[in-house]
Amino acid sequence: MIKRNFLKLIAGVAVFGPLSVEAEAQDGLGPFMPHEGGSISTAWTNAYGPDADSYMAFANVTNDSFDINYTSSRGMRAVRRLSVIDRQTARTLILGFNVKMPLVIPGTTTIGTSTAVLDELRSTGHAATTLVYDADMHSAPGAFTLIDDKGKFSITLDNTPTQVPVVHASGIFQNGSMVAKGDFYFLNNRNNPLLLQYSVAFTGEATPRTERFVRVIPGASERAAMEQALATVKKFTTYGIHFDFDKSSIQNESVPLIREMAATMQNNPLWTINITGYTDSTGDPGYNQKLSLARAQTLKAALVRLGVNSNRMTTVGGGETNPVAPNTSIEGRAKNRRVELARTDR
């Protein structure tokens, strides 16, 4: 994919007031700021099932607040509105989303901590914080302890691997007999201290709750990049087609991208393409191959409904073959769950 000039995205983007000198100096962080149409995909796992994916799209971005439209492959859909003031000062961090939670939860942050907590953590080595850890809003007070503030974290910005500065911390939180011990990586940016990765072990849960940012997608159409990639290297890989967990059904959040795919095909009537679905290596290889083929076929059917001739498309189930990353981590497995478009015309 052709790399966009991401620095230009800072101009005209609704952020939390003027960018600080520190933020301006950190090249490439503009797309990480919540902005209209921007989105984040994550991979996560817990004691209640195998790996899952989530997709968070920013909307209704103003100088005072913004919405996060959340969808997970396990079927959860929720919306949360965060205020700029809370992002600057709050000391309560909500882990996760649930439709039972209110739209607005004053005095809290999510998908990251606040400027006040990050500043205190970097300056003193400790920062008091409370975790909200379930849909019933149970909370556990505790603190972060600094491990390192000079590290780097690998994340994919659009389709480009990118290293960003992080603050690494441990944390211990307790509510009665329930104790949560965790490991946390925050984006080292006062304006936007996103929680890029965490793993928290809770009393009574066999598997730690682990979540990792996999991809940040700036709020711009993918059609130009898609057409450029297919026109030049004749191949385009997308992670923007979101399927329901362990199913071939496509989630509604993928509709805009599918429309762009259809428009790309209609703009290039001589092109024919092969659609290949891929999974990670979790489960039986034969089952994964069938699931990936069903997903490719579902995408083809959606494109046909938008006017693309069926004869211009073929489908393949790649299953867990041809991995693009090791299947030994949630990040690697998330990268392997993908759809590839390849031109077949000569």
C-alpha cells in the first residue's frame, strides 16, 4: 500500500485543543489522535473464549468530547462518549465495553489513561488509578508503577509497521478478595496516552485478560490506496472486513469498505480478481480452510449485490497457510486473519 503523508492529517483534525510542543515533535502521532472517521482495531483474549477482534471507530468529534463506536467479533456492540476534561484529569480507567454501560461515565477514561496519570507516572514513578473491570461497574483501586519510559512499541499505521514511544508500567488493584495484577503499555504522548497493550490477571480467572492495539487506520477513504496497489503490485491486503466470531457473516461496519471495493472494480472494468480468506492457526486446519473459503465467498456475494459481475471474481480459502506473522501472539494471529485481493487478469 502507498504510504500516505500522515503528518498532513493533523491539520484540520479535531483534537483536544492545540497540540503541545511535545506532541508536535513526535512525528507520525497525528493519526493516533481521535478524529472523525479514524479507527483502531485490537486483538484480545480472556478466560471466556479464544482470540477475538474488536473495532473502534471515532465519531461526533468536537473540542469537548468524542464517541467510540465499538464492535467485537464476539457480537458486542456499544457506544461510549469520552470528554476532553476526563481525558486530561480522570483517575478511573474502564477496561472493555458493554452495552449495559452508560453512554457517558463521568470521571473515567477508556482505551487509555489521562494526562494527569501519565504525568505523575513519568515524574514520580507511581500513579494512583482505579480500574472498572466488568459490565456491572465493579471497581478496584490501586496504582501504576513505572517500569520504563523510553521504550518503543510496534504497531501498524494503516498498512505500514510503525514504532511509537511508550511508557511501560505494572499495576496492582484490589477490591476485597479480588486482586488484579497487570502489565501496561501507554502511548508516551500527554495529549493522547492510549493503552496500546495490557495483560491483567484477575483472582479466579484462569487466563489473563489481554488486549493489544493491532492497527490504527486514519479517517480517509481506502479506495485510492486500493486502486494504486492493485494497479501496480496487483495485490491488496485488507483487515477492514470484519466477520462475526467463528462465522462467515460480515459485520455492518465493513459496508463502507466493501462499497469502495465495488467502486474500484467498476472503475476498472477489465480487472478480474481472486479473493482469498485467511485465518490464524487456532483450531483444526481443515475447519480453518472451510471457514476462510466461506468468508471469501461471502465477500464475493456482497460485491455481486453491489453490481460487480460474479464472473470477474474467484474465491479461495487459504486457511492458516501463508502466515504473515507468527501465530504465537495475539498480535501475530490478528495479522494472519485477513482478506487478500489479487488481480488475475493479464
